[in-house]
Amino acid sequence: MGAYILRRLLLMIPTLIGIMIINFALTQFVPGGPIEQVLARIEGEGDVFRNISGGGDAGQMQAVGDERYSGARGLPPEFIAELEKQFGFDKPPLERFLTMMGGYLRFDFGESYFRSISVVDLVIEKMPVSITLGLWSTLIAYMISIPLGIRKAVKDGTAFDTWTSGAIIVAYAIPGFLFAVLLIVLFAGGSYWRIFPLRGLTSDNFEDLTLIGKALDYLWHIALPVLSTTIASFATLTLLTKNSFLDEINKQYVMTARAKGLTEGRVLYGHVFRNAMLIVIAGFPGLFLGVFFGSSLLIETIFSLDGLGRLGYEAAVARDYPVVFGTLYVFGLVGLLVGILSDLMYVFVDPRIDFERRAG
């Protein structure tokens, strides 16, 4: 297993470099880069170039500008050159990429173009919201879906299986953001009850509360956003658990165990459970990563939470490349490590799996 893990770790290097090359190359052709963003912000501010033009000489203000950038017409070339130097665009793309990757190997992601804060500090600042949504949503989905999926497999074809399947299909069909709006309307002061708060992870007086009060306040704030994030993964995981158990229940070894006189509980949880849960348990890291990184933007926006979803969206819109590439590098690295962790989970659940022998 050690040789297999080493191969996977070595394979991460070209994979991660390839991800960064593709995305870096794409940004070279995307209009509205960071320089254009700055030019758009200062448009119409009048005397912004007074210092650059050397005291307000009217003749020096009649610069043609740089036609490479939208909105640069009539601006002093010195100002455009200073912007290029500030953002590093005075260097060739290959040199910029190599410099960026050199810093990333040391986990030095630079500073945000527009926020005057390091990318690492910015990510750490937004991390609690994403951890809250990702971790709690994944745990709740597993706690509900596994028992329900097992029950549906045992009661396959009964009335219980039919009406729960209908409820699951309805839950899966409802988008998470639409369900979030419904919860706000019903329980957050929209039109009916005002039971839960509408924004933030904690109350303003959080620091003054006791330890139990802090825990209750935290749970009170996350109830609605976590429920909104959980609904889709809950439906998928329940059906996956049911189908996995049904496949195992119909196999020959289960019939043999029953023929030996074992109780149904012993057959189900002593023999079927480990094999049926292999794909479900091993998929935990991937499911958590998907919820953690992929499904929080709309939920964060609706509930006024400031997490990684909004950070990534705002950085992409503003062309804040250090934040975009820094988070992409970290998320790509974490995603590749989670892939290895998923394989280790397979081996943990079923020691009969041998990746080294399959690779050979």
C-alpha cells in the first residue's frame, strides 16, 4: 500500500501543474482584467492624475493612453505602466507563471490585488463559514440517509418504501437556494414566524455568553443554512444506500447465512453492512469536499454568510488573480489528497481490496 500511496503522491505533481497551466492560460484571454477593473473604478474621478502629470499641466494630460486596455484612452502612459508593474503584468506570461508557482511551492500565495491582505489570511478568515456548512451538512446527511436507506432496502416494495421515495424525490427536485428562501419565509421573519436569525454565524453578544450559551447560539444560527445545504445530498445518499443494500441482500452469501439459521439482524449488520457500506463510507471525503467547496455560494448569499463561496465568486468577478489562483491551488491540492484518502477508506472498510496488486 505504501508504494501505491507514493505513486499517487508523485502523480499529484503533474496533475496540479496541469490544472494551474490551463487556468492561467485561460485568464490571458479573459477580458476585463485587474487593470481594466482599476480603470473602471477611477473613471470620472477628475484630478486623479494630477500628481502623475507633474502639477496639473494641461499639455501633459492630453495623453493618448494604451489601446490594450479598455478605458485607458486619454490616460497618462506613466499611470498605465505603474499599474502594470504593480500587478506584475510588465513581465512575460511565462515568467509570471513560474514566479507564481515558485511561491506556491512555499505556500506563499501573495496578497489580494484589491483588499491589501494576504490570500492565506483571507482564506482563513472565510473558512469558518465553509467548514460549518460542509461538515454539519455532510454529517447530518449520513446520520439520516444511512438508517433510512437500510430501512428502505429491508422494506423494499412496501408502503413505507413508496412514500419515503416520493418524499426523497420531491426533496431532490427542490433546489437548495429555493428551499432556503422557503425556510426564510416560514421561520426567519419572512411572512410567518421569526424563530431563527437571518444572518451571521453568531449573535452580537456572543462573547458575553456562557459556553453552553455559545453552543446554543451557534446551533441556532446555522440551523437554516445547514438544512438548506443538506437537502440534495440527503436524497442522493439515501437512494445510494438503499440500492447498495439491495444488491448485497440478493447475493448468495446472504441466502447461505439465512439458511444457517442466523437472525435477520445478524445477517444484515454482521454480513451485509460492511459490503454494502463500502461505496457509501468511502465516498464521505468526496461528498464533504463537494459540499465544502461547491454548493455554498447561493446559501451564503441568501443567509448573509461570508465564506469561501462568496470569496471565490467576488475574486473571479473582480479579476483578483492572487485570490483566484491561490484558492484554486489549495482546493486542487486538497481535492487530490481527498482522492487518496477515499482509496484508503476503501481499504479500511474492506481489507480485501489491494490497490498495489491491481496496479501491478
